[in-house]
Amino acid sequence: MHGTNRDHVGSVLSALISEMPDLEVESVTRLGEGMVNVAFEVNGRLIVRFSKEPNPAKRAALVNHEARLLETVAGISTLPVPEPEFTVPHQGCLAYFKLPGTPLLDIPHEQRSAYAPSIGSALGELLAALHSVPVGRMADLVDTDVQPLDGWRADAADLVERLGDQVPQAPRPAIDSFLAAPPPAEPSSLVFSHNDLGIEHVLVNPSDGSVSGIIDWGDAAITDPAYDFGLLYRDLGPAALQAALDSYLQDVDLGRLRGRAEFYGRCSVFEDLAYGIEVEDPRYVDKAVAGFTWLFDASTPPGRPI
């Protein structure tokens, strides 16, 4: 997709005429553009997205691959996920209806905290379903994404140095202790998972906090089962993590799983803070700063599982 916004809207209309000829188009709104895709909203409920890959064959392959992944995930997930309505592979076009709900990131912090245990429970059930899928079934749909834990700790240390005074000062002794401590043992097995289960990708009903959908599966991978638990801990705190583990119901060592989850949560908060500062998005900065209060609680020695 290149050219003017008018060209882009023309591509949307062309795809709709071809694939949904009976749809009465009332509005086409540009939602945004990232490094990979440009997205539009049609009639306030249909998302039509185009890959920015310039090579036609690669563009078609990317769209076909993502559609297959979403269709597969829809048959596994315990929560709603976007399901492809149509694709136009040569245009790099993928369309799906919006899921109901509001990104949890947009819910005020106090309200998120009240909903944390119930959300954690729902996400624990989701992760149990995803992690139960045989890895071989997903191997042709996603890559393996694993970094040694000492690499995570080194990256966190680099970010702390780069961020400097932008890291809250009160927990600095606990942060320094965490970075000096050895990481947990590496995972003994890998699983299929969302691999980016931050609260920006969790949709909820604002009135009661019930989870209405999980979006953005582009980073799904075969990875450490603790990683998505770590993002849950980072964003929602220990009550959410405990509720998620309570509902996980898998035959695993929950102590080791929790130890790595806490490790990932602590490492990834610095990346979250840096991202929020870089893109000037206070939502990410605010949630990162809030997370320091439980991620580096002086009463819990960093590096030791609770």
C-alpha cells in the first residue's frame, strides 16, 4: 500500500465491492498505520487491513498465513478472537469484524485493579487452552521465540542505564538487587502462546470487567509458558497472577512457572516504560510506573519467587 489516503480508501472500496457486494458502505475511517500494516474501519464495525509488504508474492503469503493462524486460534481459544471475514491476498488485504469491548489499557488504573482477579482467572483458562495444543500442530504457523533468561536480564540492565532518571527512584535498590541476582532456571518445555498478552490486547466490558476478546496475534509463537503470565503480572499485579495460576490447571511446577513469570514481568516493565516515552503515549508510561510498586516491592526480595 503506497500513495495517498484517497488511493488507500479506493483499495478498501475495491475489496468490499469484490468480497462483500451487498454491504452498504456508510463510512471508511483510517485507523492508523504501523510498520507492517495500514488499517481502516468500515461502518464502525469492520476492520479492513492492508500489508505494506511491497513484494506481491510475499504480501499474499503473509495474509494467507495470518488468516490460517486466526482461524486455527479461533478453534482453540476460550475467549473470542478476530476471525477473518475475507482476504484479498494479492492486495495484502485481511478483513474481520471488530470484537466488542474496550482495551484494558484504556480502563482507569483503579478500575483495572478491581477487575484484576477475574481477568486473571479468564486469562489463566485461555493460556491453559493454548498451552495444551501440541507444539507440532502449530509449528508451520508460528516461529519459536525463546531468549536465554540471562539475555533478558542483560537487556533490562541496558534499559535501566539508558532510561536513567526516568526510572522511578524509590525502587532503585530493589531493581539493582534484581539485576545482580541470577535468573531462574530455563524452561524445561515450550508451548504455543499469544506471546504478547499485555493489557492493550485484552478487550473488556467496562461495566463489569468481563473479558470480551483477545486481539493482535501477530507475535504468537512457540515460547516459554511463563512469558504471557509475566506480562499479566507486569500489567495487573500479583492478585491477577495468582488468579491466573489458580485457573491454569496444568500438570506443571507452578512454583518454577511463577518464578519465571515474575522475572519476565520485572524485565519487561523497562521495555514498556521506554516504549511509552519514545512514542509519547502516557498510557504505557503510567502503567509501567504503577507496576514498579509491586514488581519491585521492598518486602519481596527480587529474584526470589513469592
